[in-house]
Amino acid sequence: MTGSEEAVASASLDRSDEPHRRWVADAVRRIEADTQRSADTHLLRFPLPRLTPAPDEPGIELYLKDESTHPTGSLKHRLARSLFLYALCNGWLGPDSTVVEASSGSTAVSEAYFARLIGLPFIAVMPARTSPRKCALIESHGGRCHLVTEPAAIYAEARRLADETGGHYLDQFTHAERATDWRGNNNIAESIFTQLRLEPHPVPEWIVIGAGTGGTSATIGRYVRYRGYPTRVCVPDPEGSAFYPAWVAGDPTVTAPGSRIEGIGRPQVEPSFVGQAIDRMVQVPDAASVATMREVESVLGRRVGPSTGTNLWAAFSLVAELARAGRTGSVVTLLCDGGERYADTYYDDGWVAAQGWDLAGPARTVRDFLTSGVWPAG
């Protein structure tokens, strides 16, 4: 080995930057400390009408995993935490990085929170139609909103801004399914099964979760297979999303106009969407999602977001399906975020009417189910 070759070899063995490594270690510690300060989210029993004839038999139970109790108020808090840890431990973030994300809202709210926690600037690239309240939440956590007219342009614009600032594009749509350890480590699937341990049906028949990136459905689908549970995963998808038609056709190149239900559904199949980990998909009309989110307020005593309406519409149909088959068991779905973020949109009658949604029919379906357990077959 020549002297120059020896110098190259020595340099390749020592690429440590101690100040940078100390900063990363401190950033990870800050995020982990924040996790320790936050208790796990609650698993709530949803009150159902009695659906089994024998009063002494365990009935059908429906549970809501209440992700709105995270510090940033939504399921996306988990994803944002995982994405930041993934980027830090991969060496993609440093003390001078600008963090950029393409997001429809809730992920960006949570990412702005974590960026400020570790002292980094954050830019959210979002469709212009994103709820103004979500924009205000991002800004309240120190983030900056960069709005684009065409929803499909958020990816390229986020990459451009990251290159322009010398920053890092977190890219939730690519990294969501790999940033979370699906085998356990207190992920959402492990949490659900731990919390169900003392319930009448500790292994649910179904877990219902809509797809935004697809990361949560991938985590749950992998986890139940890894643990050998018979639990099946149902992904309800809003109209206008590419996930459902692509899954039915087995063609990941399918595209669609895009979802009008914030937080779930995409105009294209994202890299984090793992269709093989899903047992069933159902397409939910937008009016059904919005009617459901509104109708359950009287039962829960609180407002929920539109993606929770999508989840519950599918969950109600699965509960009714079990009842028609004479079976008992449990169904779990997610309360993704609270409805206070949507007071000016999905809870505003004028805004809803402007979308062309007629809520009367699906609202009646939900009311009938909540009083009698009856759900339209098929």
C-alpha cells in the first residue's frame, strides 16, 4: 500500500464529527424524553346497541384508539416522531438543517412540533385548500406554510425547497412504512393489543384504519402476521383516492383526482402503501364520511375529524356483518384527530353544501345503526 493509499484508507475509517454526533445524540434524547412525558393514548369503548340475543354472552365490542390525545392532537404525532428519529439516526439531519415536508396538514403540525423541539426551522409544503386552522397550528409550533395550488405538485416543490435551503425533505410518503418498527417497540399495533388484554375479546376480528401515507396500515398488517394473530386489516378509502382502485386492480400505477377527506387518500399510490398487508379495502363516499363524523358527536360527546368518520363508517359495517353472521368479537378503529380543526370546513353547513355533499341519507343510516344495529347489507 502506497503512502497516499494508506492516507485514504485511514481517512475512510474515521469520519466522525464529534460536535455533530453530540448534537444528534442530544436531539434524539429530546425526542425520547418528550415520548416519556406523554402517556400512551386511550382505547375507548364505543357504545353500541346490543347485537347478540343472549344477555349473558359477550357481545360485539367496538373500540376507538384515541390518537387526538397526543401533544399535537393527531395520529400523525407517532409518524412525525418516527420520521425525525429515522432521519437523525441515518445522518440526514444536522444542527444547520432546514426540515421540509409535503403534507396535507396534520403530519406537518406534528413535524413542526418536533423541529422546534430540536431547534430546526421547518417548512410545510401543502395544498392551498388545507384547513386554515391546520395552517395556524403549524405556525403556532414555529413552522412556515408554503401553499401550492395543485395538490400533486407538493412532492416536487418540497424537494426543490430542500435543495434550495440545503435542507432535508423528510418525505413521509416514502419513509412512513420503514421509519416505524413494525415488530413492536410500543408501536400503535402493540399498544392496541396490550390495551385489549383484559377485554372480553382481546384479539380483535378487525382493525380499521384509513391510509394517508399507508404507514399505519403497513405497521398493523405486518404486526398481526408477525405475532400470528388472526386479526384482519380493513382500509377504508375515500372517493377520489387512488389507493382503492389500485388495490382492486393490483396496479400501483393507477392515479385518481385526489381525496377531499383531509388526512387520508392520495391521487397516486405512495411508496409506503403496502397493499399485500391489507385484507380488505372499502370505498367510502365523502358524504358518508362527513355525515358519520357529525352523527357520532352525540354519542361521544365530542367532535372528531373527517378521517375518523371514514373509519367509523367502515367499522359500523363490519360490526353489522359480524352480527348478521351470528358471531361476536371486537373491532378496533382509530380516532385520528379532533373535530375542532374542522369547524370552518366539515362542520360548517355552508362549506359542506358548497362541496355538493348531501348528508341526509348517510346520516340516517348512521342514526339507524346507533339505535338498532341495523346496517344496509352488501
